[in-house]
Amino acid sequence: MANITYQDDKLLLEQIACDCGLQHGVPDMDIYIGRSLLERLPEYLRQRQLGSRVVVITDNVVYEVAGRTVVELLRAAGYAVKLCLLERDEPLLPNETALGEVLLTMETDTEFLLSVGSGTLTDIARYVSVCTGKPFACVGTAASMDGYTSVVAPLLHGKQKVNKPAGYPAVLVCDIEIMKTAPLEMMIAGFGDVVGKYIAKADWILGRIVNQEPYCPACVELIDEAVGHCVGAIAGIRAGTEEGIQRLIEGLVLAGLTVLVIGHTRAVASMEHNMGHYWEMLKLQREEDHPSHGTAVGVATGYVLRFYEQFLQADLDHLDLEAIKNQRWTEAQREEAVMQAYGRAVGRKLLDQEDNGLISWEEQVRRIRVLQENMAAIHSELTFLPSVSEVVAMYDRLGAPQTAAEIGIEGDLLRSSMLYGKDYRNRYSVFNAAWELGLLEQWVDRVLEKQ
Ligand SMILES: [Zn+2]
Ligand SMILES: [Zn+2]
């Protein structure tokens, strides 16, 4: 599947040939990417035999761009359409109100859902779909994130972010002519979500070396292709050309597909995502606006790359193990720090996740030793990481924000996200390595001094 191939605008998904030991699924999903696809939507849906009674979910902004056309085309083709138009003055939130509106638009004989929109609308449909047992399809209207093929719905319950397991669309239609009309900020967000994959890959390699984590080279190949695809198209993305947008959405879809292939997000999300999630959660608690997902990930990626520079420059041959041992927290100290950083309610939830406790001192020493013995190998495996200046140059060319301050993230949130982002879940990253080496705070301070 390393090369993108189409048959009549339909992406061909093949079985992955890989002997990494992980289970590889072929997503049961029809993905179309191309031009003038909306008019073919009724036919695409019919091929999938989803039924004829559909609830179309969109918001007032997307309705004008594509929603109205979709409804008209479906009605003309004989579909019984009920429209769930989520009308908002502010940006739409994936919360209990929106979910309730969709449920109240559905009837007992509704056969499937169709979302017309990008991240938020897809997530709303994804969750209602899984809760009601009705399939859903999706018309993607912006190349703003890699979640069209995700199986998790990030939603809001009260003011709290909740990640709910959910399904993926049976049909995904990405019409480039519509996607190119989305605001540049949305493409910048999409690009940020893709650039973050450099970090996800580097952290996964560290996890493989240090903890023998299962690692899928075929998924990494997909991610490489996705990233290369987008990085090679910066000028076109910025100018909003059809080719640029096509490459961006292809990159996002390819990256997202790895989640369906191996059933988890290891290949696409690590500390850059944790930092973005942290900013979002804390901003929600403070009742302030937060940057969009991909934009946050893109900015966080710059900080994590700087942090990687610290790691790769470090001399690990002369560590004082006694001093590192003395710095170790007790479980209670760590719990208190995490609850302080995330707020008590969220912090408690994170700590209660499986395997999200402190590792033993013996385990810490083992990991330190493995790092010390493998630094040469780590250096050579991580040569794919771009330098900070290369990423700065990319963001300049795209017109993307680069600092936390530019996207409204204050210094205290930034620092705290770098210190506690690793506690968001149990997923080994360079920040875990740094903490276990007793160097986390020092390196965070160095990165922040330099910005
Ligand atoms: Zn993402
Ligand atoms: Zn594999």
C-alpha cells in the first residue's frame, strides 16, 4: 500500500505485507478523493447499500459550502433526507447539545448518518453512529486533521474533553474542489497534524529500542509517505491549488489509515499530541479559546524537536545514578504533581488509566542502561528527524504559527505541557526517557530559554 493508487477516484486499499507480528487489518471503507465527486455521492452511497433514509449532519457554515448541495443531490436521487443543521454563532462544539440535536433529528427508521464537514462534525456523527448502531458516511470538507479514518471521537462533556471509542465511516468522500475553498488556517492545521508524525515515529523507535515495543515498519512506511507527500507540497497548499490540497488530504488519509491497520495511534500521535491535548484541556478549564487540534500539534512539534536536540546532544556516559535515585518521586508525589498540572478531576482520570503509574527503580535503571548502550544506534535511526531550522523554514513558507504565544498558549501552560505531557497516557517518548535520566526539567528549561 506504499503507493497511492486509485481506480476511478477510489483509493485502493490492499492487504499490508508485513511480518512485524502485529495484526494488520484492511479497513472496510470506501475512500474517494478527487474532483467533482459530490454529484457522484448518491451512487457511492448506493454501492455501499446503506439504505435510503438518511440524517445529514452539518453546520450553518458548511451548509452554504456543501451541505445544501448534498441534500439536494440526495433528494433528487430518491433518498429520504432529514437535515440536522447545527446552527451556531460561535464555532461548533462536539458536546451534549450537538449530540442531542442529532439524536432528536433521527427517527426509528433512520438507516444511516452522513456528516458533511471536517473534524468536529465527523466526530459527532462517529459517536452517534456507534451509539445507535447505524452506519455513517462522511463528506470531508477540509484537509484539517487526520481523523476522518479515526476510531476515537474527542468530545466535550460539560467543559471536559472526553475521548470516546467510536467507528469510522463506511464511505469517505473528499472533493478537492470543496476542500480547496476552506480557509488557509485549516490547511495549516492539517499540515501541523502531519508534521507531528516525525515525532510519533521517533518516539516509537525509542519505545522499540528501550522497551521492545511492537513496531510496524509497514505503518511507518505509510507515515513516511504521508509526510513526504505533504512536505513536498507546501507551496501548493499555501496557494490552495488543487494539487496541493490533494496531496495534503492524501497525506492525512494515509496517516490516519495506520490507525485502522494496526488498531491504535502509536504511529500517528505521541508527545506533540499530548502537549496539544494538554493545552486544549487547560484552556477549556480556564474557559478560554484553544487553538485547533492540528495547529496545536504543529506548534508543539517545534518544541519537541528542540527537546530531541537536547537528548541527542547529551552525554549519557557519566550519569550519577545515586543522584537520579534521590530525585525519584514517590507515587504520592507524582499523583499530586499530575493533579496540580491537569486539574484534579482530569488528573485523577489520567492516573487511573491502566499502566499509567510510576515504574520501579529497577526498571528505571534497566532503561537508563539500554539508552546508554544504544545511543549510537539511536543517533543513526533518528537521522530522519528534520532539524529545527528545516521545520522553521517549512512553517515560514506555509505561513504557519511557530510559537506557543502566537496561538495564545501562555508560558506556564507551555512549560507544564512539556513537564507533564508524558503523563497523559502510558506511551514511551523522549520525555519519559529524559525524566528517567533525571534530566527532564533541565532540558525543558534549556528549550524554553532558547525560544
Ligand atoms: Zn492529530
Ligand atoms: Zn506490521
